[in-house]
Amino acid sequence: MNAQSGFNPQKFAVVGAGPVGCIVAAFLAKGGYEVVLCDIIPDLLAPAVDPGIIIEGAENLQQKVTRAVTDIHELADYNPDVIIITVKAHALPLIASAIEGFQREDMYVVSWQNGIDTELELSKILGKAPVMRAVVNYGCGLIGPCHVRLPFHHPPHYIQELDPASQQAAAAIANVFSKCALETEHTDQIISMVWRKAVMNSCMNPVCAVTGLTMSRAMNDPIVYQTVDNLVKECLKVARANEINVGWEFYPQAMEYMGSAGNHKPSMLMDIEANRRTEIDYMNGKFVEYGNRAGIDTPFNHTLWTLVKGLETK
């Protein structure tokens, strides 16, 4: 698949009607693009077409999307130029297999997700050429179906292709996002950005999921703080052993950033409370995996990974 300089995407599909998906769908639709929102839960989708997605907080808007569907196979009739994946990473093999059934040469798939190697899960089935990875810099939570609270929005966001031949297409998609007020830049450093974000997610989310504490309470409890601190140091050891450049100054930056976290629940704690599967395999599970690859012991990551997996069995 060769990205052409004239690639001009007009039709977008967003898979996942959670808060992350609702935000990107609403901004693209507000920008004048055709948007279909897909989710297997009809109740989550119901308001998307009418009265529309509502976003409150750092950004405020109400926007209808073009169409809503409950089966990813229905996207074949819609024939999107770009498919944006925003669901939990554990669903990727099924989603990629479904997309493979109607994949065409000039269609691109963007992993707009948390976690390490989500784009590689897609590429195992779809190949590298159509797959891209994004790092998103906003915080959000679902108040109700298609009703999103957006505490912060810190653009720019970033996107990179897996295959250099698709670079022009990635730049074109970034340009569309930026036109729609989701300022996005094309980068060649996406792996570093993914890992930097994954370190903080892997050190805050599972600790809150296991303890039931909000982010602020976890960081301000002197005993719990020690576990977060040890997790950060262990994650950085794994990153550097695998030659992932996170920057020499990242440790103090990460601790300062998490230290200013608000008194709210991270998504992993909300997943556990709602009896949903988490993204732990693509967070701490990946640090365990990459630690093994480099011969680095990961007792803190392994412990949190197994504890959250245990909570999932409930």
C-alpha cells in the first residue's frame, strides 16, 4: 500500500463509544466530516445521532454524528477512509479480524489507545502499511451515553505510521484532526511517546485499581507513594534496557505530573468497579514481557499485573 500525496480523507469510522471515542467522533463531525460511530452496546450509541454527543469541561460542545452502528461489519457499507480504534486493547484481535474482511488499499486504521504495542496487534492481521499509532493528550470520563466529561485537553496529539510508505497519509490525517480542533502533529518518535505515557499509566492505574484510591489520594499516601515510585523506577529500567529513549529527565517529570493528579478515579479502577476487563496486559504486562526480553527483573510490575488479573476474575 503506497500513501499518495493526494490522500484526502473525508469519511471516518470511530470504533468505541466510550469517552475517548466520543470525543474524537464529535470533533471530526463538528469539523464537517462524515463520521460513523460503532459500538456493540446499543444504549451507549443511542444519543450519538440525535441529540448528539455532549462534551463538557475543558471543551464544551454538542455534536451529532452521521451514523451509528452496533456491528463492525456494517462499516463495510460505509466504506470509511480512516478507522479510529478507541476500545480497550484486549479487543484488538477480534476488531482487526473483522476489518480484514472489508479492508481496501486506501483505507487506514489508527490505534487511538493507551498501552504498549497496540498498533502491532493490528498489524499482525492487517499488515503494517495501513496501521498508524497515536498518542492522545486529554483526560476524560463518561457521565452517561454519549455524554463526556473532559477535565483537561493538552494538545498537540501525535500520530505516526508503521510503514514509511504511509507517511504522507499519516500527515494528511494529522492535518484533518488539527482542522477539527484536535491539534495533531506527525512525528517519528511515537514509540518514545507511547512508552512515556505507558510508564505513568502503568504506575498509577493499577495501584488505584488494587487499593480503590483516587489518583490524588494514592500520591499523597506516604506508604502507597513508595509503590508508585518503585514502579516508575522499574519501568524506566525496562525501557532503557530495551533502548527506548524516554529522556534522562523523565523520572522527576513523571513524579511531578502524577503528584499533581486530581482527586478522581483512573479508568482501570472504574473498569474493576464495573466488572470489566482492564488494559493491564498492555500496561504492566508489557513491562514484564519487555523485562524478560532484556533480562530485567520486574517484581513490582509482575505483582500489580497479577493482582489486577485476579480482580478481573471477579
